Amino acid sequence: MKDLDSKSNHYKENSSKELISFTTLDGTLSLRSNKYRESFHCETGARKEATEKFLNPAEISQHPNKESITVLDVCFGIGYNTGVLLEPSQRRDLQLKWWGLEIDKRPLQIALKNKTYRESWSSRELRMLDSINSYGYWNEKGFEGEIIWGDARKGIKEIPINNRFDLIMLDAFSPVKCPELWSAEFLVNLSQRLAKNGRLITYSSAASIRKTLRDSGLEIMSLLPITTNKQDWTSGTIGIFPGSEQIKSNSSHYFRPLTIMEEEHLKTRASVPYRDPSGNSTSYEIHKRREAEQKSSSLKSTNSWKKKWINA
Ligand SMILES: C[S@@+](CC[C@H](N)C(=O)[O-])C[C@H]1O[C@@H](n2cnc3c(N)ncnc32)[C@H](O)[C@@H]1O
């Protein structure tokens, strides 16, 4: 989903060999990682993606909490998902208690040196980003936040267990490139940290991710597509506890129950989870483990599902 057409002429400047900055079609900055061979955001817009795939379905202005919400940003990167949450129109008078997880300090350092990036934020948003970069936390009237630098699999354990999140945004590189942050163990860990009326949001619609989230006790809904392109049948997944106030209202403009096609996807081998029992497996080990499990699985082949629904 985050792959960028290598023939794109939107690449702008080379910030380092491993991380290349480019301007997306909405005029905001993104980075491409040569290590993961994926870009941080869709080419159509970094800020646009954060708004459409995370901020809008979060609907924080309607959250039943009266005073504050607690947010976890998994894979902070250059901070768009959190940055857009700070837009004044979004917050009512809600206080924001925030945690971020990110392994690499360089993306934010590179972005903060870029004029386009700095100019795309209000002064308050920029103060937050500068503070996270310099001190790893920020604290200003109404906002309190701390980032835990390092592998998110370990970082999540450093957040005191009594913190329950009203919003978890999971924005790792794709499961193919970064399976360690999509393992059943990590996803279950995140689900267990969700508050009663919380939302776990990700751009991924992979069957393995949806199935794991459902098995962990969450009700899974499909984020409505953003484009009218027939192949874009969803823009991601939202997980909510059954019976939460959010589900009862069932009137979101941003998500809906899974379609028959999506339900059938969860009955194919694509739904076999990524497994990381030790919490420190390499991506190679996780892929090998899953391949072996898929081979011996009695689930339907994903190709037959594709023939029926995608290539029909
Ligand atoms: C798709 S980008 C996130 C984009 C980000 N949400 C933004 O708005 O800029 C994925 C991020 O995951 C980070 N990452 C990769 N492996 C990680 C790990 N094991 N733990 C934490 N972060 C990781 C990368 O450094 C990268 O910043």
C-alpha cells in the first residue's frame, strides 16, 4: 500500500542513502526507506493519508470521554498521524495524553530540517515535533506526550500497564516488509491495551491482521475506501470492543461491517497469522514460520478467493 512508483518524478532531494525525502501530491513531505523499500506515505499525500486513514475514522471529537483521551502512535516516523490530531478543530477541549513508539530517530531529524515540512505545521504542532526530537517528550497546556525510542515490541512494555488507550494508530511498514509489528503476539498486546471505548486503527486490510484482531476479542470494521477505484475496496481496518458505545451507534461515515468478500478473505490461508513467540524474531524467521504454517493449513487457497472476487 505504501509502495511508491520508482518512476515517480516526485523525488526531490537525497537526505541520506537510506532515507530519501520527496514531496507528495498534496505538497507535504514524505520519506522513502531504501532498507524496507517502501515509502512512509502514499504518493497522493502524506498529510492527506494521515487525515483520511487515521484522523477521520478516529472521530475523536465524538469520543465519550469528557476531559482527556489517551493516544498511542505506533511508528511515529515523521509524526503526521499525531500532528493532525492536534488540529484545533479536532479536539473540543480534550486534553491529550500521548505515547509514541519509533525505532529510528533519523526520519524526524531529516524532516525537521526541511522547509516544506516545517511550513506545513502550525507553531504549536511544530513545537511538539521539535520537543519530541530534542527531548523525547512534550508538555504544554492540554498536551502531555512521551516517545519511546527503540523496537516497538519492547517499547510497548515500558508504558505503564494502567494506561489504556482511547486511540491506537498502527502505521508500520507493510506486513511483508515488517512482519514483526504485525505478529499475533504484538497485535494481541495492543488490543489488550485498548480502553473500553477505544479504537485501534490501521491502514492494513490484510486477512492475517484482521483475523488476529478479531481473535483477540475486537469487533473488526472496514474503513471505507477513499478513492472510487474499484480495486480500493477498503482503506484499512478499525478494531473496537463489542458493545462499546462507538459500535452501538453504528453510524460512522468512515467505517462499516466487513462485506461477504472480506469475510471470505478471512477464511483463506492469507489469514494465517505472523508469529513471533519470543518477541525478538527477525522478519525472515517470522516469514519462514508463517510459510510452514500456511503449507500445512487446511484453509482455502487465497488464489481461489482472488479468482472469485478480485479478478472476476
Ligand atoms: C510507514 S512509516 C510510519 C510513518 C509515520 N506514521 C508518519 O506519519 O510519518 C513506518 C515507521 O516504522 C518505523 N519502524 C520500523 N520498524 C520498527 C520497530 N521494530 N519498532 C518501531 N518502529 C519501527 C520506521 O522507522 C518508520 O518510521
